[in-house]
Amino acid sequence: MDNVYSWPFPLPRTHTGMLLGNATLGAMIWGGGNVLNITLGRADAWDHRGGLPWTDRMTYANIRRLLEANDEAGLKAIFHPPPAQAGVPRRPSIIPIGRLELVFDDGITLDHGDLDLSIGRITVHLRSEISNLKSPITLDLSMHEPVLRIACDGITPREIRRVTSWNYVGDYLRSISFAEPQMIDSPQIAGWVQHLPADPAVCVAYRRRDSDIWVTVTRGEGSGASQLLDKSIKAGADALLKSNRAWWGAFWQRTPRIDLPNERLSFLYNYGMYKFAGLTSPDGVPAGLQGPWIEEYQMPPWSADYHFNINVQMCYWPAYGGNHLSHLPNLFEMIWGWRDLLARHAKLCVGIDDGLMLPHAVDDRCNIMGGFWSGTIDHGCTAWVAKMMYDYWLHGGDEQFLRTRAWPFMVGAMRVYEQMLERDGDHYVLPVSVSPEYRGSAMNAWGRNASFQLACIHWLIEALQNAAKVLGEIPRPIWREIQQRLPRACILTDKDWQPFVWTELNADQRPPEKARFGLWDGTPLEESHRHHSYMAGIHPFDVIDVDDPAWRPVVENTYANWIHRGMGLWSGWCMPWAAMLHNRVGNADAAQLIMEIWQRVFTNEGHGTLHDCRFPGFSLIGCGPTRGKQWRPEIMQMDAGMGAVAAILDMLAHTRRGVLHLFAGAPDPWRNVAFEGIRTEGAFLVSARRTDGKVTDLRITSQRGGPLRLKSPWKDEVLVLETKPGQTLTIRP
């Protein structure tokens, strides 16, 4: 692995900055000329006011009645937020904090910055017109506490300027009852305190000690910040560096090592895994859209909240194949702490006492963000979180977690689907269903048997059946009945897009020649669209076997239409998902190309990962067709970068329908490629090497024992390898 990467200055905007993070405190290092900017954010700096409570009018029956009657006014009424209150925001949001500007003498210029991934250290090199500068600026962020040390040996800034977010969004903050930040200039610390109307204050504090500047951002008044700086300075720089070396050493020791003949993808993987550490550290705050990297110049888009219709899931994808399962439990415990509220949602929506229902966009207390009706009733969000929990067990084998967290969460999710489903003759149907973000919240943004929801249901049933065997539980009989009588996808014929209902009851039949997946009954993919949810049965829910000859023609037709519709309305985060979908059908060159396009189009000059395209001509998401006025400010989200890491691992090893496939997404021109230590389903650690186009070495370590089903890299067969706990198998041609 390349340990050190360089960024040339100037880095002109906040989100072009080099990143330091510990999942609670984030720092973005940017600037130019003689000014080094350090933008500071906290992942837990929530203003919790506002939001939309789930009410007794927001029932599945009511929503269905209004949609079927095309009663838009009635639907808007039940999802209308409470009356606006003076001085209270419409919805919760993380608040921006501000930055410190280190101003050096005239004649000194920022030259470049180096990031040492092995210890999480940034080194900023300066140049001078009048002297030879040998001592750079180094920045180390503790991985355990919100403390940043800036070492200025040999050169110190002549001034430290404090720039608060009030300079940019003060008018808005004042309108929602914030007061101006209070500056601190005491013998102990300098900085500022931003009080919040109903939540703990945020304090930015720094102290100069010899040639060092120690910085912290804490919740509460300045006394806590001062005490934390006292403790950190007393322990000293050596203690901080020693602690960080140990933390990062352990992190990289667990991280799979890859050897790719593609420098772009190698960088995306290495830097992406570094950012994953700073986004999801087990000691920090569960990751939202931006993690701890919150800009100072605007309110964060979408409140930097928790989006559960792919974004949070994608942020955590590297935890699985990337062998960092320990980064997941704090997210799960946050969600588990909401279970009474999730049960209330289910009670109000479908009238049961034993269900769980998670809306698609919430804050860290599960306050619903707004009246986006199609997102609020998207029960796939709940199923997808259930999948994260089950996959944690599947990849690691923690049976206690399966019993106490994943099982009850999966059961609660499935109970809601049981109430939503109804019989139509011999089959089950989902009468009102949505596909994430397709048609937004329009009155036609729904239909019967949405492919996404069908995939969620079938995955839940399969996972519950498997978990029941492990735990000695008795599956509910209705699960098997639904499994037999509910389609795995909405399959549409090419004649008026009529549905072809294909279940176990008529499995001997075959769909018409040109049949393909639809969004829901009567609605094919009509345009380029960023959310590939109607293909989720292929990935990530993996309930459709793309290698099954019966399914393959439908899969081929679906991919043909998807490719034909193009990428013109795609966002950044959907690109890695698309690469993984191509991996599933052997389109390895397409997967590589998509990842290279993503890096060019959806990352900025500082490698910041963007929601919108960086320049016009590729996609119309957030951008016009020609160069001109920018449609909206730069939006950074962490999901796509983490999806890129997962997609690269997926190119090398992935499991589909219980069978491990090696190098399925590695293009043939990658004649020499290798990986070591990718974690797979079944708690296996897998290493493999391809030399001169042929797999020459394969090593598998089984952590919990059991069978491994492996698609042979040498013959057209599936190998079944029986393993014992702790056993390592070495396999060669």
C-alpha cells in the first residue's frame, strides 16, 4: 500500500481539503497563499428542534385510500408538518461551526500537503521567498478524543483568525433563535462558544504551548474544553502520536491489502479506507451523510442527517468485506435505542404492536425530517437496516447479536410487511408500494408490487428462515406462504407493460421473450434514474440468481433497458452501486470504467466526494447541460466514496446466492492482480492471486467453521469446502 499521498496547494474550497477525522471531530485542511484554513465540524452538533411526528392519520390504509382516489390535497394534509413556530426550524439539522485560519508572514506560501495514511498525519510544506524553510507544519488528530495538535516547529503563524459559521449563516441562525457566538479570550484558551436554543453548546477552543497549537471542539461551555486541553497537553505530543500509531497500526493490520494494475482505483481504495476509519470509528458518532466533516459556509444539505434508503448503508459497506465489523455496533445500538419509537410508527401505520418501521430520513433521535410521504412509508429502509444487522452476523458469527438484535429487528420489519400484503387469488400482492426517489413525492410515485419492496420481503424471509435454524426458533408459517405466492420482482411484458406474475406456484412457466423488471406494475424504467432500487433483487438483496437459465433472459432485458436509459440523471452515490451490478453479470470492464468515470466526474480537485457532477456534460443532477452558472453549491457526501471502496473489493471477491466468486469484476487486462484478507459471508478471510491471467494461489481462513461454496476459478463447477474453526486452506490449480 502507498502510505503517503500529496495534495498541491492551493486547495481553494472547504471540501477540497485534506481530511482528518475520528467520527466525532472532523477537520478539513485547505487554503492557499500564506493562509492555512482548518474547518472544524462535529458529527453530533444537532439542533434537534423541528421535524414531523408520525400521527394517527398516517396509516397505510389512509395513504392507500388517498392515492387510489388521487386526492393530492388529502395526502399533503396528513403529511403536513406542524404549524410553523416563530424562531423554530422546520426540521432538525447539524449546525456548521467554523474554521481557524493560520496566517503566516508575507513571503511564505503553502506548497503541498502530505497525508501519511499509516499514522493519520498531515504534513503541510511551506516555501519562502526569503529563507529556506526546513520545518513543515504537522497535524495529528487523536482517534480517541476530539483533540487536534498542530506542530509549528521552526515557523509559527503570526495570527490565528477565528471565522465562525455566523459569518455565513448568521441571518438564518438568528431567525431560528440562535444568538451570536461568544468569543473566548482567556489566559487558558481562545476560541468561541456557540449556544444552541435547546441543545448543549458547541465550544471551539485552542491554546498555544511552545511551538504547538492544541485545538478541541467540545459540547458544553468552555470549562470542559479547557480541561480536555489541560489533560492532552500534560500527556504530551509523544503520547498522542503513540496512541495514534497503535490505533492506525491495528486498523491497517485488519484492512485487506490489494494489488491492482490500476492506480486510480488503488488510490480510491486506500484513501477511501482511510476516510472510512475517520467516518465510522467505533469510539465516535454513527455516520450520517457527511460524518464529522461539516462545512462552515452553509447549513449542511439535507441536514447531514441519516438517510436509510441507501446512504447510511453505503457509508458502512466497507465494514464487511473490508474486515472492520467493529465499526458497526455503535450504529446498531443507536437504532436499537429507537425501537420504542419504531414500534409506535408500526402501530400507527399498520395497527400492530410487534412491528418496527423506520422512515428514510431522520436525526440521531429518529425525529422524522419532513413530509416526504413516499420516503416515510418506504419500508425498505427498515428491511435494509435489518440486512445490515444480519450481514454483521453472517460475516462475523456473533450469535448473541443475531439473537438479541438482528432477529427481533428482522421479525419486526417482516411483521409490517405481513400487514401490508394481501391476497389476490392464488398470489400475494403489495397494493401500495414505492421505489426510492422514483417520481419523488408525486401522486404517481407508487404502484402495486414495487420490485424493490418485493426484493426486501424475499430477502427478509430467507434471512429469517436461516436465522431460525441457527437460533432454534420456529418460523412463522405465513413466511413460507408468502415466499411461495409473492413474486421476487415485478416482471413486465413488452405489451402495454402488463405484469407477468411469476412465483413458486407457476415456476415451470417462463416470462415472455422481452420481459424485464419494472419499477412496479405497469411502470418500466422510463428514464435515467439515480436509484437502482428496482434491480436491488440482484444486488444488494441477492434474491435473484442471475446465473439461473430461467432468470437470465429477464436479467439480460433489464440490463439492456438500464444501459439504454443511460447515466444522464445519475448522482455520485449511484455509480459504485452500478459497478457492483455490473460485477454480478461479468461486466468487469464496465465496472472499472464506471469507477474511473466516478472519480473524474464526482470528485473534486481535492478528492472530495460529491453528490452532483463536478462539471457539465455527463449528468444533469445538480448541473446544467453547458458550462455556466452553477445550479447549487458544492455538496459533499461520504456515501459514494465508501461505496467506491466496497465496489473495488466486490470486483475481487463477492458472494451471490451463497457462492463465493473470485475476480468476477476484475477485467481481463488485469493479468496480474492480488488481494489479501477480504472478509466474506460465513466469516471467511480470503486471499487470492491472479498471475498472467490465471488464478495461481488461493488461501482461505475459516473463523467459525462450516462449509464454503466456491465458484472454482479453474473449472466450471462449484466447490464445497468443509472447514473447521481456525482452519486455513491453501488451494492451487
